Amino acid sequence: MSMSVSRTKTSFYRRLLVAHLIEQGINTVPKLEAELGLPRRTAQDTISAMADLDIECEFVGATKDGYYRINDWGAVNKQWVTQQLAHIRQVLGYSS
């Protein structure tokens, strides 16, 4: 079942997954690195790129002990993301 997935889809799914994880309390770059095995730069770029989907993500607090918070999911249906989480993780190659 090794189907090739477009970069557009993996980029989109990664943004959805990161937004979901931020809402679940995995809301700092080090926590995202640990959860997904992402390089720091990829985690940071993914957080920044969520704005392209109109997902409003805000950094709260001081640099050292701050965290990210999703203020608005924009046009994204977060219930769909939750329901599709296993599939999204599978497509991206991240175990649950």
C-alpha cells in the first residue's frame, strides 16, 4: 500500500495535525519535535504556514515558557480533523 502522496497533501495534513496537537496541549516546538520527530525548523515553518489556511495560531507568554494557542480554525472543520486523525497520521507516516 505504498501510494505516493503529493507534497501539497502532506503539507496540508501536517498543518492540520499540528493545529490539532496544539489544541491537545502539545503546544510548544519542543513538544511537537518529541511527538512527531519533526526537525525544529519544520515544526516552526509548519506553525507559520497555518496562517495560509486561515488557522489563527498565537504565541502566548514569554519566549522561554510560552506556548502556542489556536484562536480560530478558519474554514477548517476541526471535527473532521479529529475524526480523520488516524488517516492523517498514516498518510504522514506518524504513528498514533
